[in-house]
Amino acid sequence: MMSSGYTSLDNQKVSGSVPAASDPGQVTVKFADSNLKTFPPSEAQGKIAGGFRPPRDADDTFSKPENGISSDEPQSSGWFRAFTVAAYKPYFDVDTSDVLERIKDSLFPFKGNFSEKTASNPDLYGPFWICTTLIFVAASIGTFATYLAHKLQKKEWDYDINMVTWSAGLFYGYVTIVPLGLYIILKYFSAPSGLVQLFCLYGYSLFIFIPASCLSVVPLEVFRWVVAGVAGFMSAIFVALNLRAHIKSAGERWFLIVAAIFLLQLALAVVLKLYLFTVTV
């Protein structure tokens, strides 16, 4: 009896000290809509679902090329650009048909329209290969002419390697120094001409010496002099006629400049004949 009284009292104390918790009701959890069919989602929403994006520069100095130039290409200006390949690339952008057409014009020197045709697109490709070909053709034909002369006289023959080095110095030096000197002279007389255009003109003027060198293999001294004279005359006429119209603006002395150009081309033919195609047994 007594124990049951204590039990009911304890139950009242417990029920009085711990109140019943109220029912909070149903909790609804909402998730952001996402497209689970594609990965990654086209448009992510929310802080958790949003992808990480790198920060953008305040300005695009280092991330965007300037003036449409690729950032991978080296940029240079002033005189430093003259030591880059990109500076000379436009002068080698010619087709085979262009080079052959210009060679054809050099073989018909009396037209005098070569400078007009190449004014907008002078090239260095043709002059370089013409000079290089002429060096080896002149040296090899000159060596063969010397060998043939010694064999006809039944004498010993020794190969002269200096013909290659001497002809390289002659033609490369001529096609570089003479146009450069003429460029300075014309600039002094207030009739400037393009330097690359002068290189182009003088380079193609040397093509006539390639067939002339091949004809000089004939072991007749008079014939060799005739070949050298005709080649030198055609080359000199080609250069003089193409520069005459431009040099006339230099004043009264234009005739002296044209005459000097003409005589220099003739002198080149004489030097070529005397050194490479004069055989002494």
C-alpha cells in the first residue's frame, strides 16, 4: 500500500518535470532544379551546385594579344626587326611563274618595264638563287674549260678550288655592294629608290651570265669574248633602261649616273671572262 503510494507520487513528479514536446509537423526539403541527363549541367544554380571559375584580370594586358598579334610570336620594333625572319618573309613570297616571268623580262632588256612590274612586289628569292646558281655554273664551267684545254694539249691538269670562293665573292659582293652604293647616291641626289627593288633588279640582271658561262665551254678565245661582250651588253642595257626614268629626276647629272651603271655591268662581264674563262696552258 505504501509502495503504491510512492509509485504514484514518483510518476506525478516525473510527469510534472518533463513537459511533452510539441509536434513540429512535416518538414519539406527543396533542392535546386538540375539537368541530370547532361554532364556538366549547362547552367548551375546555387552556391553548392555552382562550378568554380577562375578570377578575371582587372585588365586584359597579359591575357589578350595586342593588335591581333598572337602572343606566341616575338614582337620587335625599330632596327631589331631587321634581324628577324618575319621582316624578310614578304620578299620571298613569290610563285615559280612570277620568277620565270621576271627572268624572261631580263632576257629582253630593251622593254625597260621590269621596274614597273616589280614595283609593288620586289622579291629576293629569284636574285638569291640566280647568284647561287651562277657561282657554281661559272666555277664548274671554268674548271671544265681549263681541264679541256689541258687535255687537248696533253698536259697535266690541277683543280683550282679558288674558283668557287672567288666567284662567290664576286657575284654575292657585286649584287650587294653595287645596289647599296646606288641607293645612297640616289638618296643624296633626292631621287631615292627602294633598296629591295634595286637588289631585285641587279639580281635578275645576272641571269644572262648563266647561259653565257655554259657557251664559254667552247675552246675558242674569240667566241668567248663575243659571248662575254653580248652578255655584258644585255645586262647593262637591262639595268640602265630600267633605272633611267627614275634617275632623270636627279637633275642634270642623271646621264653620268646611268653611264656609270652601264659601265659597271660591262666591267663585270670583262672580269668574269678574264678570270674564269681565260685558259693558259
